[in-house]
Amino acid sequence: MAQVVVVTGASAGIGRATVREFARRGAWVALLARGPDGLQAAAREVEAHGGRALAIPTDVADEAQVEAAAAQVEAELGPIDVWVNNAFAGIFSPFLEITPEEYRRVTDVTYMGQVHGTRAALKRMLPRDRGSIVLVGSALAYRGIPLQSAYCAAKHALQGFQDSVRAELIHAKSGVNLVMVQLPGVNTPQFDWVRAHIDGQPQPVGPVYQPEVAAEAIWFAAHSKRKEVVVGAPAMQAVVGDKLISGWLDRYLAKTAVEGQSGEPIAPGRPDNLFEPLPGDHGAHGRFGAGARTRSPMLWASRHRGPLAAAAALGGLLLAGGALARRR
Ligand SMILES: NC(=O)c1ccc[n+]([C@@H]2O[C@H](COP(=O)([O-])OP(=O)(O)OC[C@H]3O[C@@H](n4cnc5c(N)ncnc54)[C@H](OP(=O)(O)O)[C@@H]3O)[C@@H](O)[C@H]2O)c1
């Protein structure tokens, strides 16, 4: 029996790469996003791998639409095994230039969209006592950066949400896992369609990874019992750095990350996808592919941390044994 997987934000970027990752491993995939062109293209990719696809146009900010989509998936594909909360909307702007309506919209999609998805999945998984829910997070769930206050706040909120719900699941001795994946910068179409109140074209800060690296991490997280999977050294640096030198990072980012996130002059009338999807199939990749990393040694080490710890312990024992033998 094929695994039944729901991916939100399945039409483009990391969601699209995640759809491919699950489909190539034989899953049936329900695709939730708004734009029909990207949804149909993603469905064709699932079918090309021999799986069943179910494209459901959904705005994740609307709880009723998410709940209806979950019901349709279970009716047409069967019990949901994995739910990946990935959809997002953002805005690059100084805080005071974001209108209350824009700020609420980013929060409704990027934070509440994942809450709605978790609710719809958990309601169905809890009685069966099995299933996996993935929250797609970011290094920015730990470390806020300038020009992205609404997005960083939404990702921080998800971290607190996960702590609470995970503790409830453990208290209930539930077999359902809720895991969060903290991603580094990724080469996706987002930089071309996020809303922007800045003069330059939005661009990522620091090194970027290809979306396939993120998709692999999401697949791994969905099949683990872990709380968190951090992808890439830059994400780990942000997580640890914020704990140790948060105040210094405020000053460092003030110097580097305002101009650093703004590229060539922005085209007048540039469209964005904050309230409505853009037409066309935008695929998984953005325009920062040159130099984008295709592998994460840190993710590899995280995936193999059991054998690595055992090898390190064995190495330590051998060294200690050798030292003891020399003393004698
Ligand atoms: N790219 C990065 O640098 C990066 C770094 C760290 C974390 N992440 C995380 O990775 C996830 C995906 O990011 P991405 O870069 O792949 O984004 P993206 O390229 O902008 O793709 C966003 C996806 O979400 C969908 N979407 C947007 N608004 C929606 C709504 N209201 N309802 C349903 N679907 C909606 C979009 O499709 P439609 O427009 O067709 O609905 C699209 O499929 C996000 O959670 C993001 O926070 C990304």
C-alpha cells in the first residue's frame, strides 16, 4: 500500500521538490496550493513516477479550506501518513512600512497555515495512533533578521507551537510525531514573488542550497522520531549564534543584512503572490543556482548520528586502551 502524503505549497519551490522526493519513493501525493498551473505540473510529475496525485486548490490561511482538503484526501487516497506544512508567504520591508493587513496576511499563511494543517492532520492521525507531521521552519525561527519581521516572527511562533503540541503528544503517549526542519537559504522562486517594500530585488543572505537538499531533509524528518532537523552549517551557526551572541548579531546584521538582502533595482509594478497566486508554472528552482550547494554534509552527519557517535565512542575507547597499554 502506497504512503499517502500531503504537501502544502506543493506547486513551487521546496514544496515542489518535496513532492518529487516523496513521489520517486513511491508515495501518493496530495498537492495543496493556490496556483492551478504549478499544481497541475506537480501532479504530472507524481504520475510520471507511477503514483497517484490529487491536486486540491487551497489557501492554507483559510482553516475551512484546509479541513475540506484533508477530508477529500482521506476519501480519495486513503488515511494520511505524512503531512508536510510548507506553504508560506513573505514580505521584505522595514517594519513600519508593512501595513497591518500585510502583516496579518504573512502571519495567516506562514504561521496559521501550519497550525491549520497540523490540526487537520492530527485530528485524523491521533485515533489511529500513527503518522508524521512536518513543520517547515528556518534558521530564522531562531534568529530574526532585518526586513523580514513578519516572517521571522511567524517562524519563531511555530517553534513555540511545536514545543507545546509535542509535549502534549508525549504526555498522551501518542505514536504521532511532530518534527520541525530548520532550513538555510534555498534557491527557490520566492525571491521573485515575495512582496517587497525595498528598492532592490529581494535576495538571500549567505550561501544557498538547492531545494532538493531541503526536500531530502523533509523526507528524512518525516520518517524519523526526531524533534528537529537542522540543515546546513549556516542554519546551525544561526541557531547556536543566537543563543550565545544575540546582541552582537543584532549589530552585525544591522551592518550586513539590510543592503545585503537587496539586489538590482526592482522593476516598477513587479507582481507578488501575497494575496493571490501568480500565473504559470514556476517550478522548484529560483535564479540563484550558480554556486548553490547541492549537498549538506551536516545533514548527512545528522542522518547518521547514531553510527557516528558509536564510531567516535569506539575510537575513544581504542585511544584510551592504547594509552593505558603504553603506560604499563
Ligand atoms: N527559500 C528559502 O531560502 C527558505 C529558507 C528557509 C526556510 N524556507 C521555508 O521553506 C518553505 C517553502 O519556501 P520556498 O522558498 O519554497 O517558497 P516559494 O518558492 O515562495 O513557494 C511557496 C509555495 O507556497 C505556496 N503558497 C503561497 N501562499 C499560499 C497560500 N496562501 N496557500 C497555499 N499555498 C500557498 C505557493 O504556491 P501558490 O502561490 O500556487 O499558492 C508555493 O507553492 C517555507 O515554509 C519557507 O519558510 C525557505
